[in-house]
Amino acid sequence: MVKLIHFFIRQRLVINLLAGLIILIGIYTIVNMNREAFPNVAFDMVTATTIYPGASPDEIEKLISIPIEKKLREVNGIDKVRTYNIENVSVVVVYIDPDEPNKKKIIDDVKDAIESVDKLPAGAEKPVVEEIVLDKTPVIDVALTCNREKVKPAASEKKTNECTLRDIALDLEDFLYEMPGVAQVERYGIRDREYLVEVNSQALQHYRIGLNTLINKIKTRNFDMPGGVLRIGDQEFLLRTKGQFKSADDIRNMVVLANIEGFATRLAEVATVTDTLEEIKIHERFQGKDAIILKVWKKKSADTITVSEGVHQKITEFT
């Protein structure tokens, strides 16, 4: 040990070069290091969420959770399984053994086992299998409010302001997705567009139309369907039926019943169609005003401060 110390004392040039190299490596690491608000954590957990509308917790456990648990017994490398049965929903949480070397294979086996369950009830939705990972983290929230909002605006004016704010929020969401490092933009306080159809029962009796018939007509009419390829000589034409509703007038003009003579009964004759927004479930407010919140999530490899400053710049360019 003494000889080693004497060697380094005599070789001052080597020590200086080594110290300089360490300093350069440290500077390079600091410059290229991503700044994080939360550390990256591996949970080694997989969740399977299954929705069964109208089912009680006992039915959820018997018809959904138990069949999934039986399938999971075939998978090696599982530490424990926890099941949460609530009304309409089954949540199965699978914990991977922390001592297993190949956790990725076990996670894939768990997903395959859950997706292969074939004894679920007909009314249940397909299980949604997700791995709990922190590959994205929230960076910044953007609040959009209407400055022209009065103390007590009229219902029609309030709806117009909300529709305008909704369109701006959707455009801003697309604008933010163009920014590098942004993984996801979540929307809060925004209501989807909805068409309200109020049926006149006397008109239905007059035209001899059943309510179920009317509902099925609207369902079967509101969709786009591919029609294959039409070949004429050397040319090919892609056929497609465009039937999805784009406005309230499209719904009003929909034919409910028709005959070979050309007479048709349209929806506007038996019902009133209103272009509106879905029912409010959660109110978002900012500085006392109704607001739409856009939560920006960054990718795992992106820098938190860089993404946050980029969002501020993007909003300045958008406005």
C-alpha cells in the first residue's frame, strides 16, 4: 500500500490526467442528465380490470375473479394475487416475485393467461390488462377559462362559450402533441358532444312506429362501413359507406320508414333532436371560473424542466 502511494506521488502527470478525466465525465453527466420530479420505480405489478354492468360483488367474484385466478395458477413466478370485487367491476392485482430474474417474461405470461380466460359471462367486457409502470410522469397543468363569462350568463350563451372553449382545448391538445417529449395530454372538465333525441309518443302512435324500432334505426344508421374494392379494367376504386352522423340535421333527416312509392317518414316528424353536450360529472374551476384542464405527461426519457418550458413556449405560439 505504501509503495502504491509513493508511485502516485511520483507520477503527478498521471494523477492530473485522471483527475481531469473524472471532472470531464462529471460535467458531461450533469449536462446530459434528465431532471425528474419523481424517481423511476418498478412496481412489478399487473392489473386486470373487468367490467360487468349490473352485477353484484358476489356475482363478480364467482363469474369473473375466480376464473381469472384459476388461470393465473398456471403461471410461474407470481408472488401473490389480490382480488377486489366491487359492484360492476372486478380488479385482479398480480404481484411478481421480486427474486425472479426474467420479470418481463412473467408479465407476458400473466397477460396471456388473463386474455385466454374463456368462461366469462356474455355481458362482461373483455379484461383490460395493464402493467403498472412509471414510463410517464405529469409535468404541468394548463387551465383554459372564458374571460367573457358573466356573473349569471344565459344558458344559451354559457353553452356557446363552453363549445368555443372546448374547440380551443381540442386544438391546443393536438398542438401540444407536436412537442418532443410529450407522452400524453389528459383532458379534465371537457364534455363530449351529444345529440339529444326526444321522442313524441303521439307521433309514434300516429305513424305506427315502435320505440325499439326507432332506437335500432338510429344505431344501425350511425356508422361507416367499408365496401371492398371495385375493379374496372386496370383501375381500382375503394368503396366505403359514409353514414356516421355529423350534425343534428343529419339525424333529423334520417329515414325511419319508407315504402316503394317513395313516401318516407323522417326522424324529425316523430322526435326533436337537440345538439348539446353530455351531462356534467365533475366540475373543474380555475380562479372561480369554469375551466378545462389539460394535464401534460412527459416521456420517461424527457427532461421535466425542458418539457415544462417547452409547453409555456408552445402556448405562447398557440395564442
